[in-house]
Amino acid sequence: MEPEKVSFDQIEKGEILKAMVAWFEKTKPMKFAQRWDAFSKEAKAKAEQAGYGPHNLDQLIKKVRAKLAH
């Protein structure tokens, strides 16, 4: 099965933002350190599921920054 990639349309339409807000609501009762740990683990897992790893994460960041600069 091909990993799902995040498209720029998803970012522009706010789908990613909605998911982030839902995550923060879910973790609201946690203290900062617990929340940061949970975020780090979930973000890493989602990136790996989407096919991104340490070797190409910098490329993804560059693409997003370039898109946002326009």
C-alpha cells in the first residue's frame, strides 16, 4: 500500500490546521512536557507513515516554505 502524502491543497484548505486543533483539544489536560512528548511521537509516526524520513524531511520543509512564500 502506497503511503499517503500530504498535499498542498490539504494545507491550504485548512485540513491540517483542523487536525492540529483537534489534537491540542485532546491533549489539553496534559502538562507541557507530556504534550510535547506525545506530539513528537505522533508527528514522527505520521511522517514515517506518509513516507517521509530523516533523509527527506528537510526537502519537505523546503517545499512547504517555498509554497508559502508565493
